[in-house]
Amino acid sequence: MKLSVRQLSFQLSRALVLTGFAFGSVVSGCAQEKNFVSSDQASDLDNFDPDAWEEPVNRDNATELHVLNTELQRAMRGGEKEKVRQIVSALRDELGQFAGYPEKRPSYAAAPDQSSPSLRELDNLEASWSQIGGKFAPRMNWADGVIDTQREAESIARLREAGWYGQSLLIYAFAKTERSLKNQAIAAAEFVVTQQASNGVFGFPYPAKDTRVGRGAAKIVTRARARGFEPVEGDWIIRDFSDEGGLGFDNGVVGLFLVNMHAATGDARYLDAALKAGVWASRYPLSSNFNYNVFSGQLFSALYRATCEAKWLVRAQHVFEIGVLPGQLESGRWIDPHNARIEYHSILVWGMQEYYLALASAGLIDHVKDVEDRLVRATNHLAHQQIVYGPSSLSVAPLKSLIRAQFLFGHSDFWENAINVNVNYATAELIDEAVARDVPPPHELGYYLAYKLDKAALSKDFSFSANRVDSRCPKNSDIPPFQVEL
């Protein structure tokens, strides 16, 4: 059989791993088994070969998988940790070879280029990204705080976009030490605060037109009204009576952004809004979709670090120990075909990093070590997939998780190479595409620019603040643990 260049690259990489010529130490000071990609992880990468991909859910297993998924959601919502584990085990048996196998054929945009980006490429990237706060701010509704519902639903900025870009602007401001950038992050925060619903949630845009996003929103509204509930307040869907759990997505992203804004500015309004979002999330049920759960879990984790109130850590533990961690395989990937996809795997890793920071702040050493081990395996797998196959054509979402891993667990050339794969794709193609379409470049690039411009600046950001395991939340402390100034 004739192998493609990508297949040959994979076979060589896999052979090097299995014979011991691994990619070097991933985490300085960690146990020896963390320093290498295991043989299970190497063979598991076969799952992400687009030329060998098969449909994981078919007529033979679809019905049973649906039944198990329904049982899993019921057990999660009942807080039945052991039953969750049993159902996940049954799911693994039912999926068989397709455990940890992506639901869609992986798509890679380019050959993996692990070289360090040139200074010229970094300059072009910075020039493009610097327009976020100016040219594109009105499109994201930061300028006047008014939602233009006459636009297509896809071009109405969901609140998650303001949270993501605002957070990137915030850490970029630290690296550049430019107040204008910080002011743009503040503008994003001011906008989302004005849009918070009366029940505390940061909602989903509505009304919507006949587009993919619009049709999804319309279904939520139709379903709720058929049950006698009004789900819309102002321009937002604020109640979701489906069983999917998607309303927690934007709420968690925006809430986390506001916690960080409070840490950066000291403005109590931001923390107050984040706390309201946390109260709403604490009443929101868990979903059988692991990545939906992680958004509330990361918000609870950040709120614990901001307030040192134990209730937020307890809520974070409930979400992660029942609604996230049980689905992770030994390889570091998640068991179900949906969350095996690279973009959702990246989301899960990012959220788990917040949980790790909360556990570290509480000084829960045994729990910290377990989550650290899980995160290292998950990050290794994420990096290895991209180093072997290339950057995803869908997203550069892995960038944030890989960069923060460098701060949490020590520098790794292996992870740095995976970071380069993403950035080289962005500078070669994504930036030009964004210019041609007159849209902002991916928000993840703001993290990378801050990382390259001033690595020390990232340690000032609330999300990157714990580089060592110790207790930062002593009892009876009224002082926020991460008060920083620009």
C-alpha cells in the first residue's frame, strides 16, 4: 500500500515514540512517566488520520449510545458519581474501537510547520491583531452597546465573542503596557455587563433570521413557549428548556472574563456581575456533553480564586468530578466522538486548567497532582496530533491551552513546536483570509502575541497566576488573592 506524505510522517513519529526517542521532557520536575508520549497515546493517534477515518456512530450502535447518553445525563444531574463512572464504562464498551474517535473526519489545513515564526511574520500578526480594538470593536457591539438585530444572526456578536476578545485584549495590554488596549478590554466588559439578564445569565442573541444559528435559536424559543415559558428578555434568550445545556457556554466565558477584569482593574461591578452569573450557573443542570459542563466549572473555579469562598470550590468540584473528568480516557482524550474533536478537546483542557488553579489555591495537593497528570496527558495528545498531522482547518483553539500549559507545568519544546504549528498556519493563511473577509483574526492570537512580547506579562493575568502549588486562600482572608494593576 502506498502511503501519503502525512501517513509516512505519522508512521515515523510513532516509531520514534515507541522506540523511546520521544520529544524530550514535557514538564520539568514531573514523574518520569509524564516525560514521554505513551504507546497508547501514539497508537491512539490513528483515530485522527483523515485518510483512515470511519463513521463512529452507525446503525449498529446508535440506539444503544442514545440510551446510554440519556442515562448518563440523568446520573449527572442526580449527582451520582459512581453511576456516572459505570455508564461511561458501558459507553466505552459500546464504542469499542471508536472510543475517543472524532465524530467528523479530521480536517487539517496545512503540513505541520514547527519552525519559529520570523520577526516579519510576528510584525504582520501584530499589525493585524491591533485592529481588534479599533476597526472591529463596533462590529462586536462594544462601541455603542446596542445590538443591531437587523444584521444576520451569524454577524451579531454573541457575548462569548466579547468575552474572548476582551480577555485577549486584556493580556495583550499587559504585554504592550498600552492603556488604549486596556481601555478596549474595559469597553468589552462594559458592554457585556449592560447585557446581563435579570436572572444573572449572559444569554444567546435573539431575534434571529433564517440562518443556521438563527434556526437553532428559534427552536429553543418555540420549544419554551410551547411549554408555557417565555425564554426571551430584550435581545437575548435567557432560559433554555432543552436538554443540551448550551446556555452555559456564553455565561461561563463572559463570567470568567469579568473575574479577570476585576482582578486587573479592581472594579467591583465586574466581580458582582460574575458572581450573579455564577449563581445562575449553580442552578443550571449538568449536561451529558462534557465540554458544556466545563464552562460553568471554570467560572466556579475562577470565582473561588477571586473570593476564597469555599462554596465556589465545592461547585467546581461537583462539575468536574461528575461532569467532566469521568469522560477522560487514559490517552488524555475524551471518550465520546463529539468531544474527541480537536476544538472541543481544547475547550476541555482550558477549563481543566482553571480547575487546577483553583485546587492549587486551596492547597489540595492530592487533587492537584491528579488533575495535573490528566492535563499533561491531554496536552501531550493535543500537541502530538498537530505535530503529526498539522493545524486544524477549523480553529486555532489549541493555542491558548498550549501556552498556558507552558506556565503551569514548565516550558516544553514539544508543546512549543505545537504552538508554532498553529501560529505558522495563522500567519500563512488565516490573517490574509481575515483581511479578505474584513473580519477580525482569531482571538487566540492575542494570547500568542502577549506570550512572545513579554512572557512575564502573562503571569500578571488572573488566568495565568499560579505557577506553583500552594495555598493562596487562607481562612478568614478578606483580601482578593490576585489583585493586579496595569
